Amino acid sequence: MKNFHLPLPEQTYTRLRAEANRAQVPATALAREAVDWWLRLQSRKARQDAIAAYAAEMAGTRLDLDAHLESAAIEHLITSDKSTASSKPKRKTQRGTRR
């Protein structure tokens, strides 16, 4: 494992120490976890941006999504959304009747 010196603003340092005390874990463990989380988030965002750029670049070309496949996907989403909504449990009102 490599060490990394990271000066923190006083408020950030205080909040980090307080959370570490509350969670009963070392502040360095919390900081490491936060950096790892942020790096995963950046990687995910970069992947989403690359997919969106590819989709925009391919729009209208032969590599664009097939119109029939797109229609089927939209129909599936609409149908599955309706079936999900109808299968939700009904809530009881104050008088014991169902809505």
C-alpha cells in the first residue's frame, strides 16, 4: 500500500475525525473508502459518457438501433410498467377499507 499526504481544510478534517469517532473506525479508513467510492463514480460516469457519445455518433447510421427493436423495447417497458403498477399491494385506509 502506498502513502499519500493530503492536507485537508480544517472543517473537512474535523468532520472526518468526528465521523471516524462516531463509526469507531480509523479516519484513514474512511478517507480511503471515500476516495475509492469517488474513483468508481468517475469510472462509471466516463463509461456512461462514452456510451452516450457512441450512441450520438451512430444515430441515423446503419449501426443505429433497429426501429422494430426500439419499438418492441418501448412497448415492453410500457407493458411491464403497467403490470408492476397493477400488482402493487393496496393500502388500507383508516377505516380498514382498501384503496
